[in-house]
Amino acid sequence: MANRNRGPFQNPTGVPVYLELTSVPQEGSITVIFLANSIGVNIHWPRRTPVPCPGHVHCKTDVHRSRTVWKGYAAVEIWRPKPHADWCPTVLEITERLDELLKGRDYRGEVWSLFRQSGRQGHAEVTGHLLQTRASDSCRDPFRVEGVVQRIYRTPHIDFGAESPLPPRVFLAPSQMDPPPTTGTEHQSNDRPPTEAEKQEFRRKIAEMNGQRRSPQPSHSGNGQGGK
Ligand SMILES: [Zn+2]
């Protein structure tokens, strides 16, 4: 899908931008901070043109039964590197694959690196890494995304309450048990073992990603991550 964020993103630093829809680009990566969870829409493909579902009561039966893809839309800010070096508001398109990594918890304040990698049938599926979680009160207030989506599809009749069909991914930390018996043929890994502070941060992130209640941030973060 074309990267639709060329226009306002070219504005000089400090100049307001109008909200547009941003997709994760085919090449390279983007870094975003989520301001709110996404809202979902079922997109029908009765013919070649996508039709957003207005809800099953108002949707024509043949359209409602046609091929359907879920899309989510989230208020985010995208990092613009120098010369801007700022966070630019935009509406991020969330695919089913990305939603698997996000759903089931409040992800406001999470900073993600997002990119595509080849998945099933050679499709370049959206995926990413959680980089950091920032305190909610350090982030911009969320803005409404409905108008941007209505504009894309040129209709106000869209049901924004659709749930994505896939269950959330389950995140588990690798065990720190004794290594297996050696055979003498293993390759040495160059990875350094994580520090105790990093292990704590990993455990906290995993608990969060599994939708558990966030524990209070430690007041003296040793590595400068998290918190603000
Ligand atoms: Zn429908």
C-alpha cells in the first residue's frame, strides 16, 4: 500500500499538519507512540472497491457476506527525524497481524518500531517491537480518528466497533534454568547476559503485554528507559 503521509509530513518544523492516514511503509521502519487504542472497521470487498461495513443492520446482505478484512485505526504520533526531530500526529492503520500484538490491553504511551516482514504466502505483514512505555500523562491527549477514515472511504456510515478476528498473542519470557548438557559442538553466542535491571524491565513489559495491570514505575530507573 502506498505511503500516504507525504503531504503534510513535508511541512516545516512547527507548522501544524492535517491528520492523514499512515500505513506502515513497504520498506524501512517507522517509530510511533500510541495515544489511544485503535478502533476497528470491517472492510468488505464485494468487487474491486473496498466498502466499510456500516453495521450488519444497514449492510446489504451480499456485501456483508463478501470477502472481509478487518482494519484498525489509531491516534498516534510518528517520529520525524532531523531536521524536524518531533512527534507528528497522524492516524495509523492497524492490520490484523499488528493488532495481534496490541489487543487486550491499554497501549497508550507505548513506543513501537513498526515494519513489514514476509509472512504467509509472501505477503509483507506488519509487525514490530515495543521499544518503551511512557507515562500516560507525558503524552498528547488522543484525538478522534473517525473523520479521517470517513474521508478515506467517502462515507459517514461506518461501524467503528468491529473486533479483529484473531486472539491476542501471548508473551512469555524465556526460562533462566540451567543450560542443557553440552555436546561440545555449540556455537558461542556473542550476546551478553542481561543485567538484573534489564531483566526486571523485560518482566514488567511482558506483564504489560499480557494485559495485566501496570505496576508503578520505579522512581530511579537505572538505564534511563521507561518512565517519562
Ligand atoms: Zn457489512
